[in-house]
Amino acid sequence: MKRLVGILFAVLSFAFPALAGPYADVKVEKINDRVYALLGGIDVPNRQNGGYVNNVLVILGNKGVILVDAGSHKSVAEHIKRAIRALTPDPVTHVLITHHHPDHHLGLVAFPDAQVIASEFCARQIAEDGAGMVWRMERMTGLTLGDTAPVTPQTVIAQHARQAKTINGVTLELITPDTAHTDGDMMVWLPQDGVLATGDVMVHGVNPNIGDGNLKKWLAVLGSAGELPASTIMPGHGALMRPADVANFQELMASFYKTVAQVHKDGGEMSDVRKKLDLARWQKLSRFEELMGRNISTVWLEIETDSF
Ligand SMILES: [Zn+2]
């Protein structure tokens, strides 16, 4: 019987490969009367979660809604949109994209009337590799995403800048630091609300993905982000953070760098790093198996390059 069910399931999933969802419920956290965090899962996009792994900040402006990030693909964005509709009937007029990783922007296609704003590097990556990003999202989720096409941001923010903007009556600062999680991260600071949305420059309860970044520079960016008087921080993935969580994350990242650098300095091998790290701390965070090996080799290579 079990085998029959298995065969039937295989046949059905072959016949309907594009069915997405049902997704985990959107966790809605009210930060104040006009700012809400919509929190998703903390795994990598996969067949089980259908790609719904996103945190989206919703800012209710006087002429429409501003979002930070857009979800992994169209159907995930529709799921998020239903949660936004429960908060306001107003349309989404602007979407700010924190970086080029596909889980943060492929949902843009569900907001065709919105103005999309991102860093120069992020916009270029989407323009050049958007189709490849859709293909990779399909591989990760096992879905056929024929309804999802990349959207290249129309408004581009220069790298290494801090730009104030007023959108729909809301004051925002768009911060595009030097390399951290990627070469083109954008953080969104709401000075009147004390809210900072960091994209994956900060994650909470999840192993960070250092693969496209530079940890030494990332630590510097964390240092300056930590100086902002934010009371609530929305990370790219995971629960909302308080200043103490930011300090913890900084310390964890710094300890990683210090350990790899020490092993390298002592003439050890890359394989020695695991023995020296406080692995128990990292194992508690999701995506450990997937990311730890790659993170060690990324930082090892970074330190080797710096010491060359
Ligand atoms: Zn990312």
C-alpha cells in the first residue's frame, strides 16, 4: 500500500509540477501604527517550504505602501500580498530590494505598478543574471515558475552611499555600504520609527551565508549599523532583533573571523578551523550543514588573499 501511494504521488507530482504552496502562515509583527514586519521561514528555499523563506517590511505611507524585499517568486509574493491586504487596501507603490539573491526579489513580478529601488550592483546582477536566478529558484523548490520573471530595478542607488528619501510621507535612509553579505547590499533605516531593515547583512537564528561576501568588511558594516539608534531590527531571515541581538550577532561573526585568522596565522590547515570553532553555537542555528563548510573556505580564502 505504501508503495502504491508512493507511485501515485510520483505520478501526480509529475502531472502537476507547478503547484506551489500551501505556504506557512505569514507571521505579522506590528512594530508601530505604520510599520509591520511579515516574517517567513528560516530555511533555504526548498520543496517543503515552496520557497517561502522571506522577511518583508511593510511601511504604510500616506499615498501607498512601501515594501522592503518582495519574496522568492510570484506565488510567494501573492501569499505575502494577502497579508498586506489584511493591513491596508492601499496599493504597493514602492519596493526596496536589499540585495540580488533571488529569494529577495523574484516576487517583484507580483507588484507590476511599483517603483523598484536597489543598489547599483544589485540592479546590474538582476539585469545580467535574472533568468539564471529563476532557473536556480526552480531547481531549489522543484517548481516550474513560468509566471515568474526577473524585474530590473528602475531606480538605482550608488554604492557606498547614504541617501535620504521621502516616499509617501515617510522618511527613509537608504544605506549602501561597502561589501558585507554581497557587494551590493542596501539597508533601509527609518529614523522616525527607529526601525532598521538589514537584508541579509543580519540574520537571526540562521547561519549567515558568507559565500558572496567579505567577512572583514562585513564586520565593519555591522559596526556602523550597530551605531544607528534602532530599537527594532528586521533581519533578512529570522525573528525581529533588538540591539542586544545585534551585539550578539556581531560578536558571533567576529569570533568566526578571529578563529579562522588564528588558525591561518598558526600555520594550520583549513580543516583545523572546525576543531577550533565553538561549533555548538553555530549548530543551534538553521542551515548549519549547508553553509558551514562553504563559510569556512570563503573566509579562509579571504584571509589568504589579504595576507598575500
Ligand atoms: Zn542573501
